[in-house]
Amino acid sequence: MKKITQLVALLCIGAFTIAALGCGNSQNASSKTPSKVMIEYWHVNAESFGGPSVKQLVEQFNKENPDIEVVEKYNPDMYKGLTQNLQAAMASGKNPDVVQMGYSYLNYAGENLKYASIPDIITKLSPEDNTYLQDNFLPNVLALATTDDGKQIGLPYSVSVPVLYYNPDVFKQAGLDPNQPPRTWQQVTQYAKTIKEKTGIMGFFMQEYADNWAQQALIESNGGQILAKKDGRTMAGFDTPEASEAYQVLADMVKNGDGLHATNEEAFQAFLSGKIGMVCTTIGKRDNFEKSAKFTVMATQFPSFEGKTRKLPAGGNLLMIFSQDPDKQKAAWRFVKFLESPGALALWSKGTGYLPPRKGVTEDPQGLKDFAEQNKNMQVAMSQMPEVVKWASFPGANGLQAEQALIDVRDIILSGKQSAADALKQAAAKINSML
Amino acid sequence: MKINSYRDWYWHILLLFAVVIQLWPLLFMLSTSFKTMDQIFLSTLNPLPAKPVIDNYLYVLKNLPLIQYIVNTLLIASSITLAKIITSILAGFAFVYYDFSHKEKLFNTLLLTFFIPITVVMMPNYLFISKLGLLNTPWGVILPQLADGMGIFLMRQSMRNIPKPLLEAGRLENASPWVILTRIILPLIKPSVIAMGIVFFINSWNDYFWPLLILHDKPTYTLPLALQMFISAEGGSEWGIAMAVAMLTALPPLLLYLTCQRFIMNTFMQSGVKG
Amino acid sequence: MNRFTWQSALFLAPATITLLLFAYWPLLQDVWLSFHSWNMVSPTMKFVGLQNYLQLLSSDELIKILLNTVLYILVLVCVNFILPYLLSFIIAHRLNRFSFFYRSALFIPSTVSLAVASILFLWILNPLAGPLNIILSAIGLESPRWFKESGLVIIIIGLIIGWKVFGYNLILLAAAMVDVPKELIEAARLENVSNWQLFRRIIVPMTSSTALYVFVITVVFGLQYVLVPVNMLTQGGPDQGSTNLVYIVYQYGFVFFQTGKASAFAILTMLIYALFLIVKTKVLDKKVHYEN
């Protein structure tokens, strides 16, 4: 016991010394230039998804702006994790400066978090930019970062749309033409059936994240709504025939054995190993899919309902500023402008698969022109930009809990416990009592 | 002593089956760390890579401050383990050696703390650590974990097993409680202390939720936090690299166990078979 | 026993101060929080009295949470207590060789983090492409959707935790097994006592202190271990099918940001645990055999 204690104590002292030295060094490095304004940039980009791009952008900005130092901080567990950390930090008085906020948290953030309003910053500290927002962003895109009560709480940054990926080899095996992917949901149902019957391979899967993004696209493209305003109050809007009809399409596929109901990871892994024919998920997965699959991944537009316009909620994030100090606010705004510049957006797009929110980047030779021309899957996503709408976010203190209720109802419907119409009605009642 | 060889075979098969179940997933982990991205999700029973590559490990070594992470994790795990062992032994001793009013009540109170799930105390502790200015430091992670209700429980348990006459002998010679603790009791409970220490160490080494809240800057990360960097919900994970990091994270506790296990075995043999 | 209270206080101080400060003080704060409605950031907290508790007790998810918790405990006790108990007996007393090998091999998964274990099993159990599915298809069975069926998901998560924790508990119990005097066992064997009798009459009483400890950590830690797999794989789903008392505190506190309700659940959990502790002290402790 004595020997082990000594050994452990020695290890501790050694480790402590090394760590202290290490800490000491990094402290020295940053305290060398006291005149720099230091700002913190919080993001959700893991090493495997955009992390390197974030690093590159931050390095580039720091180099071009010697009076500002941006420090980036990764937050695990996506926007949920980031918001958790953000809340904890703000509760102890330490807020970051620039933050990627998920669109689904739009109303929650707008109501509960003390952010710095970008229009105010422009008016007070950077009046030369007073037409920046209107000049560079389409109104429907700018609206993505506007809360229900009209406040522009940030700038849209990463935009993703759902697309339908498919495996051309599986198509061929089932006698289907890979160059004629399904265009409507009816066709999807048929294709899924054919694939299952002719090859025994699962036909279709729609992503099942801890949110209702894809399901919203499904419902709203059939004319349904997630939220509805009744008498000035926001209520659940999905207990309508259009909504249940749309959901039932998905439920029926699962019931017939042509569609899969499982966790995302399981489904994506299965797709990559060639065991699912079609997968409906975000364009953000493009890069990962293309690299991990043994077959050529193809994509087509999110299927539509015959005769109805598609409505696709934008996934991704907006940039919000939380600095309270005017110097930091100015620096934060300069960083945000940099991130939204065509060159930076192009880099971002290539590194993550997100679509650029700003006008003209795809046509810009400095931007994404070449890349867009080469990558067909990217083109598919781009073509859907005009159909982008806001990702519905439940307001109020119980908003996040309401979202969970909708996620729960997905499990209920897809497991066949209840029909879509019944389940949605129950969920709407439950959610309305929460809002 | 009759050896029933038939029976022995039966047990061996059962245990081998258990071993396979325990190790098979690890084989996957090991082999995935040597695969390229497009090899990982092949639907086959054979976990071995067709063309093993060390790209994932090279990536890790090049892009992550691995030594720093290992040092961070080691510092935190060792400090917590040492602190818990010491405080538990001291407290356990007090419960066994002394008599005072409300002894059982106090013991149960301390014991109840290990029933408290981390989610319950996370937030208030975070705010407290933040007020102390210890955010982003290993000490912020270590401070709330200096003692452990389970440790006190276990130490009292094992001390209770010491024959009373031994303790009496010490008291008769007017030995101070400290001497009784270190000269008589400690040597006898060595195996329990080691087993407990290993448990504490491995738990701290793999701890995720609490360090996640406290450690913000990448240089301060522990290995489990580093692992999370490669698992992303949005864009998809890099399983190969994640598994490489996972392998590197798993090695030290494993080596620790294998080394210490021999020590435990030797201890058993030295203290002789009882009876 | 001595009466030098100040001396005993000295020995007790480090542990007691730490635990009071970092375990009980936050708990008291939680009690206070449970009477308010707060989201962790806004500077105003609304006092709501017993409303959180009333909502909690009348919600229909409470029954589900309690049932889930019980089911988890059953699975965990089987895999992490009964199984290692029996196997450690076999390894220590029924086998003559390879015990070192078995113990090392079976312990190895315990060194791996649960996050990694969750991911590994996600692939192995993949209902369309994983190795288990391949084996099942070979015998003509379709793989169930492990993580999307209410009862099954708890069993699977329990098994994943079991996989990792089994080794720990095994070596703890094996250490206790070795302490059992060999003469007793030899004497029993000479009288042709069956394995089961041997186990019940001799082994259990002699290893009961360690066994009790292992039983307690199986339940208490097991329920906490659930956090990681549930957080990574199911987030409480399907339809709250994999949540339990410990996870629900996390969900209300850190996913819905409803600190008041989370604290109310936390207090409820603590009350139930306190009950468990009382039962253990009054009933189980008496059955444990000590030398001292």
C-alpha cells in the first residue's frame, strides 16, 4: 500500500508540475498583448463536422484583425449542450460573445436569454452598416432569425434543408432507375415497397432526431402547420387532417415493413452499409455520407405532395451576440461580418454542407461557384432555398417540454400504437395545456 | 479432494462464453480504430479490417494535444482517488474506533450522500465553484469530489472485520489512535483499500458529465471530453478517429488494473490463507 | 470504545465537511428551488409553493417513471449482482485453473467509458446491419427494434450497463470469495454437499458484507449509469420509455430548463432512496455476518 501511495503521489506531483507548466505557458502567450480585445466564439462543430473549418476561419480572422483575438469554444451535444453551457455561464455572470444558436431555440433564446440586439449594435456602434442586413439577405432568410414578436435577435448563418438521399445500387437491384428518383410522397411509398419486395432491403427512413424538423417539413408540405395563432395566442396547429394525412404516409410505410423506425445512428449506419434504400435527412450529412459509403450517394429534392407547395424548415443556426461591453460588441460585430463574408461562407459551406444564407455566394467565383457546379447533391439542396421557412419553435417557459411531447408522439405513431390522427389530437391537447 | 472433471468442463464453457461476450465489442472497438471511413459499416460478422491503417491514430497524434489530455485526466483521477481514500479511511476509522452520540445517524447521513445523483447537485455546485474562481481548472473538478459516502461505508465494513482482540492489544499498550490505525488496521485492510482505489480511479478517469460542465477550454479537457469532439449529432461522427481516442482512453486504466491485480494476488498470498 | 469526541471529530472532519458542503448544501438549495419556477438564467424566480409537487404527483408520467425505475433495478440486480456472485463463486472455488485469466478478461470492459460502450452496442445491435442481426437472420429471426420498444429498451440499456459493470462487481466478490476459509469448503465437499447448498450455507454468510455492498452499488450506481446511454441513444424515449427517476431530473433541469420541477423530482428521488436506505439498515444489515 505504501509503495502504491508513493507511486501515486509521485505521479500526482509530476502531473501537476507538467500541467502547471503547460497552463503557465498558455497564460503567458495570451497576456503578451494586453491591447487586444478578446472575444469568445461558441459553436457546436465537432472535429468530424466543421471543427477544422471553424479553426481555419478563426485563424484567418485573427490574422487579418490584429487588434482582436477570437477564442473558439466547442460545445458537445449540439445546441442543447450549447444552451445548457450558455445558461450555466450566464448564471455565473460570464457570457461568451458570439454564439451559434440553433433555430429551434429561437423563441426560447429570444424570451429568456439576455442577448445584444444586432440592429441596435449597428445603429449605435457601426452606423455605416445600416443597410447591411437588407442588402445581403433575402427577406425569407432574414426572417429565420426573427422571433415571433418581430425581434431580429441574430443573423442567419448555417442553413440546412432536408433532402432525400438514396442508394443507386439498391435502386438498380430493385429494377428502379437511379436517374428517376421519386418526386412525390406517393412515389416514395411505391419505391419503398418495390425495394422491399424485390430485394428484401428496407426501403425508407426519415430522421428521428431529438427534434421535429423533418416531420415539420412533411406536415407543412401537405398544408398542415405545427403552430397556429388563434386569438393572438400561439397554439398547437397540427391536429388537422392535412397534418395527420402526411404523418400517416410515414406511419403506413413503417407498418407495412417498408419503412424503418429506429434511432438515427442505427438507420444511418444501416444506410451506409447498404441496408436501406432511401434516407430523408439534412444536407449537413452530405460530406459524411459521401465519405463513409461504399456506394455513390445520390440525392434528390425533398418529396412533395401532389399539387401542394413544399415548405422546408431551415435547420442549422443563427449567430447571436451576447457581449454587454461596447468594445466587445464592436469586435463581435466585426467577427460576425467576417463569418458572413462570401469567402468565409464558401469555406464554411464546403466544410459542413450547410447552405450559405447570403445572396450571391453560389454565383460568386470567390464563393461557391465551382464547388456547386461539381457537387450534384449540393445543387439539389440549393435549389430548395426559395422554399425555406422558419423552424417552428414553441414559445414560453414550457416550450422545450412541448417539443418533447411532439417527439414522443412520433414514437407513438410510428410504433403503431395509435393512428396519426388520434395521436396528434392528444398531443395537441397536452401541448396546449403547456403553452 | 475429488475433482469432478465433467463439471469443470461445463463451467469452463460457461465462463468462456461470458468472456467472449465481454470482449467481442472491444474487438470491434480495436478494429474500427484501424479502419478507413468507408470500411466501418460493412455488414459482416468479421470485425477485422481488410486493410488496417493507422491513419486514425496519426490524426489523433497530430491534431490533439494527447499528452496534455492524458496528464489532465491523470491529475484529476489520481487526486480524487487519493483524497477519497484518505478521507474514507479516516472517517471509517472514527466510526469503528470511537463511540459517540448519534453515531449511526451521522453514518447514515454520510452514506446517503452517495445516493444523490449528480444531476441533483450539479447546478448549485457549478455556481459555487464558479464563485470560487475555479472554473476551467482541474481543481474545480476535484474539489467537490474529495470524499465519498461509499468509501466511508466500505472502509467501515472492512474495518469491522478485524478481530477485536487486535484492537484491544493496541489500546492496552497505550498506543495512540493514529498508531493503531496505521500499524494495525491499515495493513489488514490493504486489499479493500486497493479495490476501492481502483474503482475510484477508473470512475474518475471515465467521468464525463461533471468535467464537461467545469472544463471549457480545450487544453483543460480530459480524455472523455476529447472523445466527444468526434461524435456529433448534426454532421455525423468520425467513428474511426473516435475509436482511436477511445482505445487510448481505455489503455491506462486497463494497465493499472493489470499491474495492480498482481499486487492484490501477492497480498493475498502474503497475508496467508486464513484459518 | 473511546469517548474522546474531539479526536473522533478530527478524523471525521475532512469527509464530513466535504460531503456537507458539496452534497447536502446543494440538496438544500434544491429543496428551496423546488418551491419556485425558474429557468436557471432569468434573474427572477417565481415562488409557486407546492405547485411543482402537485403537478409531479398528478402527472401520468410519474407511474411510468416509477415502473421503469423498478424494471431497471430488476435487470441490473440480475446482471450485476446475482450473476457475478454466482460466477465469482465458480471461479474462486470450483475451478482450479485459469481463475486469474477469467478475472482479468471479464474485467476489461469496466475500463472502457460507458459512452464508448453505448456506441459499440448501437452498431452491434443494429437491426438491419449489425453483427447480431446477421446471426439472427441466419436462424430466420428478424431483429427487434431494440431501442424503440418500451420494455425492450430498458432491458437493453440495462444489459449495456451490465456489460460494463459486471467485471467490477466480479472482482469485488471474487476478493470476498478468496477470504472464505478453504477448510470450511473442503469439509463441506467431503460431506458431498451440493454446490447450491455450499453456496447458500457457507459462501453467502461469509461473503455477506461485500455482497451487501455490491448490491447497494448495483442499484444506486446502476440507476445513475443510465444517464449516459439514455442521453446518447434514446434521450428518454421512446415516448418516455427509457427514462427513470435519475434521468428525469436531468431532463427537466438541463433539457427543458425547468429548474423548479427538476428539483421537485430530485427531492422525490431522495425520499425514495432514503426509504431504501432505511430498509437496508433495518433489514439487510442485521443479516450480515461480521467478525467484530
